[in-house]
Amino acid sequence: MPTRWLATSASAECAWVVWDGRLSRQGILEWFINGTFFTVKDCTADLLAFASTQKRDGYEVGGEFHCLPDTVDPLGPKGK
């Protein structure tokens, strides 16, 4: 599965988070924080460097990887 990333626009005051989504043994998509950054540019650069390093070292890069503002939950909005 190819690496996928998403960068959205947000205000300059927020931080950016690299989210890593992986399927658990129970088949549930679980999300982990892989890093935090001050800018989307730094977040995206780190994400691309990670994927490049993994591929160079012979690993298959899969799963869900996203750069999102720290105000965004990768699971979507919470219900009331």
C-alpha cells in the first residue's frame, strides 16, 4: 500500500501532527502520533523523509499517514 499524506490549510498559530494509522489485530484502525511540528512544510518534509528512509532500508511503507493541524482528530468530529 503506498504512503498517503494529507496537508490542509490552517491558521499560523496551530501546530501540525504526523498521524500514523494502522490496523490492529482486531481489524480496527488505530491512530498514533509520529511527530509534531510548527509548520505544515516541516511536517510534510518529515513524513516524506520517513517514507524515503523506510523504502531505502527495504521496508514496505503502508498504512495511513497524514499531516493534520493539531486541532483535527484523524477519526473525525466527535458526536454529542
